[in-house]
Amino acid sequence: MRQSNVTRMTKETEIQLFLDLDGGDIKISTGVGFFDHMLNSFATHSGFALVLKAKGDLHVDCHHLVEDVGIVLGQAFREALSEKIGIRRFADAMIPMDEALCMTVVDLGGRAFFRYDVEMPQEKCGDFETCLIEEFLRAFSFNAGINLHVRCLYGSNAHHIMEAIFKALARTLKDAVKTEGDILPSTKGVL
């Protein structure tokens, strides 16, 4: 069973998250509409079950909530992936969304690294600050223990760019966690 339950309670946020890499229900509630939209898109296109209930100090802004969801999702992903026996390990995807074209590349080998090469043409999408996507992805990649590269080749609409990123990440992870046998994908014998 490639699934995980993670709870995180701090003075700033309360998060409960269930993840199943092999599919199931999608129910997302963070109190931040645009972020819910992105996470819903991620879960739908990855084929992962994602049940998330999160509350945070939104009277300040949504930074703490978005970053902490990244932390919890990363922890859940790492736990659900477990032994990594037979996974593809490496994957990439390039996804268009209208005028935007974005790509993501991952290595699930356990060495955390994050590269973000994205220029957002607008600072906000509704009330959502576009810079928070980088914070979310960094928190996710380091807590998942994965090597994640994100690049936007071009785009003029921040909503389209962010949605293309989340869809590309979904398709990349969907491909990388697929099992192809019963061998650990490493010449070192450990991941």
C-alpha cells in the first residue's frame, strides 16, 4: 500500500493530509480558493488520492499555510513511496496551458534539490501571491527528498503558468512512481 497519513499542528497551521499514490478520493479544503484549485489539478492529473484539510492564519496571509501544506505533502509523498522498489525514478513532463508552456523534471533518488526557473508576469492571481508557488514547491521537494526542476519556457498569464506547473508536476510524478519490476533503480543498491 503506497499511502500515508500526515498531521501537522503548529501555532500557525493545522493540517491533516491523506495521500495514496495508487488513486482514490480527492477532497481539498485549505480556505484558499486558488490554492485548492491548483492542488485539485495536481491530484486529478497525477492520479493520486489526496484528502487535505488545512487551516491557517489567513488573517496574516496565506504564506504559512501554503508552505506548510508543501511540507506535509512532501512528508506524505516520501512515506508513501517507502522502499522505492521497481519505480521508474526519473521522469519529466512539458505541459501547455494556453500561451504558457512549463516543464518539470524529477529524480526520486532521495537527494533533495530544487531549481525554479519561472518568471511570473503578475504578482497576484486574485488574492493569491504568485511567489508562494516557489515556496510550496521548495517545501515539497525538500520534505519529499526528491530532486525537482521547474521551468517555464514562456507565458504571459500567471494563472496559466501556475496551472501548467501543477499539471506538469502531476504528470511527472505519476510517471516517476510507476512500477516496472522489482529492482531498486540504483547502481548503489540504495536510494
